[in-house]
Amino acid sequence: MKTIDLRSDTITLPTPEMRLAMAEAELGDDVYGEDPTVNELEAEAADVLGKEAGLFTASGTMGNLAALMSHTTPGDEVLLDQEAHIYYYEVGGLCRVAGLVPNLIAGDRGLISAGQLQEALRPANIHFPRPKLLCMENTHNRAGGRVLPQDAVAETAETAREAGLRVHLDGARLFNAAVASGSAAKELAAPFDSVMVCLSKGLAAPMGSVLVGSAAFVARARKNRKLLGGGMRQAGVAAAAGLWALRNMTERLREDHSRAQVLAERLTAHSGVALAQPVETNMLYLTVQGSAADWVQSLQEHGVLSNAVGPNLLRLVTHCQLDDVDMERVEAAFVQTAGRCVSRADGEPDQSR
Ligand code: TLP
């Protein structure tokens, strides 16, 4: 029986067309700037996002880190939402590698308002690190795959710029935000000096991200990528899949979003499960009755993989390797699991085993 893997859209495998593109890719040494496929991907991603230049990185984490390093000097302050992936899930690279001081802001479901930013920015003083960079995230992972409201994003970015800060976007799932909001990715990227987008999530490329910005910024980021060990030589073999993904996989993200809606309706119709966040794109954050770890284990026994992201919090992510029949099996697994885990949480003996 097929295992239904809802842990992340990162588990997606390259399509046969991507594999073919990889096999046929023209290659060269990218550290010399001589891989034509990497160059094509970088130029095309920059164009799609309305920036001057692009840089292919091994991962989203590397793209974000290279961006942080290229906008700042060690000892500077970076302002970001307290639930930001860059802070929460990137192994502390912002402190450990980039040498930055994080100033965490309790955004409203991932959104830092202009007022909050103003409050967080301290006046110049001999005691304080220099505030240099604001980071935002769209869609916002820990806010449930939320699409940030663009007017508010633009206002906050403008406030940052007036205060002399640069502004970076972790757009790992920016194309999800674009299809969900009906805006072009370029419009969503416009308020930012730099944007990182992932090719290896819903777009299903096997690896890689692209960091875009001004030509001068990308030149600095290219050097920082080298420092991080990200000079990947004949990287066109991976970039070819990313290029195909960028051209062919963005529009179909709608299907993932509608399957997430279907799951939200079906799963919350049963006891023991409630939405922790509204579902806007391809993520579901569910509050479960009982221990999330127990739910993960029981769902797994029914062939469904999920992630516990809090004591009572489950995350499910839809992607291109799921179909409608899978959604029915997920619902059945939840019904079985609720029977077991909810009675256990209520202190009743578990009779389902
Ligand atoms: N997110 C992964 C895990 O790291 C949690 C996931 O399964 O969602 N920014 C955002 C908003 C992300 O969600 C991720 C990956 C990254 C950056 C990092 O990308 P990679 O995994 O390519 O380093």
C-alpha cells in the first residue's frame, strides 16, 4: 500500500521531464561562471522576480544565509518575526555563521506591522548593535502557510528602508503566495532588496534555491556562497531540473491548495481535530486532542506520515505526489487515529489495538 507522505512538500521527487532535462543539460564549471544551465536559471529567476541578478544555491537555508551575510557585517542587528524560519529552523546560522544579533518581533501571524518595526528599532546609541536588516517570510511557514497581505508588507518594508535597513524575503514558497493571491511573483518580490525562492518544495525539483537581488548584492552573495562551500561546479545538472520546475510547476500549486482545503474540511468534521490556523495554501496546522507524537505514530501505522510541530500540533503539507484517492485514505486514517488517541487523552482505556 502506498505511504501517503504529508510531512512536507520537500519530499517531492523530480518528474520524468525534469530527469530528462537533467540528463541533457549543458554543463560547465560554475565557479568560473561557465555553466550555461546555471546561468540560464539564474537569469530567468531574476527576471521572473523582477531583480537584476540571481544566484543558484544548494538549499533555501544556504540562500538565506548568503543573503544575511551579504547585507550585513558581523555584529549588526537583524530584525525578524519570532516564528521566522530563518530564526526557528536554520540551526542558528544567523548568529553562528553570519555573526548577527537577532531582534525578534512577535508578529501577528507572521506579519510585522510598520508600527511594530518602529517600536523595535532603537535609536542610535553607543550601547546598541547597528540595525541593518529586516527579514520577512511569504508564505509564512509557522503561520500555517499564510499569504502575507501585500499592502502591509510594502508599508513595513518602506518603514525599514526609511530607517536605513535592507529588506530580505524568505520566499521559499513565494509561488504558492502568488497563485493563492492572484498576484505575480514579481509584484510580491517588489518591496524587497533580495528574495530567496526554493525550487525543491512544491515545485518538485530535487534540490536548489535561487537568491535574487541587485547585481552588486549577488556578486557579494556569490563570494559568500563560495565561503559556505556552495561552489558546486557542474551544478547545471541540478539547475536544469530547477529551470524546468520554474517554467512548468508554478501554476499547478493551485491543486495542492485545493487539496489542502479538502483535507481541512474533511478532517475537522471529525472529533479530536481542529484547525490551528486558517488554511490559505498547501499547509494544514491542526490542533489535536492528546499528544501530537501519538497521532503521528498512529497515522503512520495507517500509512500516513505527518509531523508533530508542538505538543498538540500536527503539520500536514500537500504536494504534487498526492491524488484525490489519497485524501480519502488520509481521512480514514484520521478517523481511526482519533478513536485511539482521543479516548486515551480522555483517560478511557484504548480498545482500538
Ligand atoms: N522548510 C522545511 C523545514 O526546514 C521545516 C519544511 O519542511 O517546511 N524557508 C522556509 C520558509 C522553509 O519552509 C524552508 C524549509 C526553508 C526556508 C529552507 O529550505 P531548505 O530546506 O532548502 O534549506
